[in-house]
Amino acid sequence: MTVGFPFDFSADFLTLDDLEPLTLRIAGQADQAIPGAMDHPPDFKDPDTAGGQVLEGDRYWVWPIAATPAQPPLGSLLIDGDGASWTILSLTRKKTPQGVWTARTRNLAVAYGLDNLAAVWKAAYSKSPAGEALAAYVALLTDIPARFQPLDTTEQILEDAEWPKTTYHVILGTDIFAPNIPVEPASADYRLVDSAGRHFRIVKYTRAERIDALPLAECVLIIEGSEGRAVDRIGSSGS
């Protein structure tokens, strides 16, 4: 059964076809079961300027107020039958004979095409025999769903030779800021590492507290020194 929006739901909402059970998840509370909800096909658009390879899709869900009488706060999750999490971005109460909630939601993990795994490495310092500070990076956070998307490439001079400087937008499936990292992550003490072992210097970190978008790290691929060896290995393996 296909239904357009807006739709005047009658009191026998749960007799409609193609309803899907959901789970409402509110932080700090027990999950609440929603016996049946109706969805509307997602609307796709490109949320990022980094090449147009990322699409985000919003979906509308409608369910009886009687199933969840208290209004869910924005940022709560609706879990569908496939286990996908939909973040509630807006919510309205529609006065029908039964009364329904209409929620605009976004599946952030699917929307942003998180097709990689990232790790956060932190510098651990020691001293050389000459007293020089030496940084060795160790894993702090691992297995973070992520997307590494090239944004821009320019030329830079390193050791009297030209090297490409490639900037990436790295969209992360979880916030790496406090409490995980209690300081600004865009510092020399932290690196992002992708599943191929490439190291990225974090230049800027934004969107940590937004419910409609995943955290975004603007990074530069490291090609120099010991941290750049992963790039050499990738190049050698492909030749």
C-alpha cells in the first residue's frame, strides 16, 4: 500500500499494510517497542563538497502516539527491522482520531557511505640519547566507521623536491572528541590512520555535537618520514 503525505490516519492505524516494527532508543532510558510504523522513501542529496561521492538520505516515519506517549527528544534513535539506526531530526504531533508522531530521520552511517575503518593514534614521547624528544604513535581508538574522501591536492616542497599535498575530508561514525580525547584532536599529538595504514594529520575537527551530521575531520595525508612509509608500500604493491 502506497500512501502520500500528508495523510489523515484513522483510528485503525495498525491495520494498514506494510507497517514495520521499530525500537525507540533514548539515551539513558530503556528501549521502547513501536509495534508498527509507516515510512516514506528517503530523499537523497549531496551534503559535502568533496567530489559529490557522498549522498545522505532522510526518511519519514509515522507511528501512533499511543505507542510512545512522551515526545522523544531530538537526537533519539529509531531502530528498524534491519538494525539500521535512524536519528530523529524533527518531530511533529499530528492530531488525528488516534494521533500520530511524524519524524524526519537520517541514517547517518549509510548516508555518508562509511566504507573504511579509522583509528586514532596518540603520540607517546621518549628521549633520544642526545635528549631529543621522539614521538612514537600508539593506538588510542580503533575500528571507527569512516569515509576518507579526497578534497584537494596541491604541490609542496619537501627536502628540495616537489611532493603532492592531499587534503581529505574524513567523516567519522563516532565522535573522537571528549570524553575519548579530552583535548583538541587537531594537534600534533594525534593522527588518523585508515585501514590501509596511511597516516593523516588532523587540521580541523568539526560537527562533533550535531545530530544531523557525523563528525568531520579535515586531514592531510602524511607522505614524509616513517609515517609516510605506508604510502610507499601502497604504491609499491600496485606497481
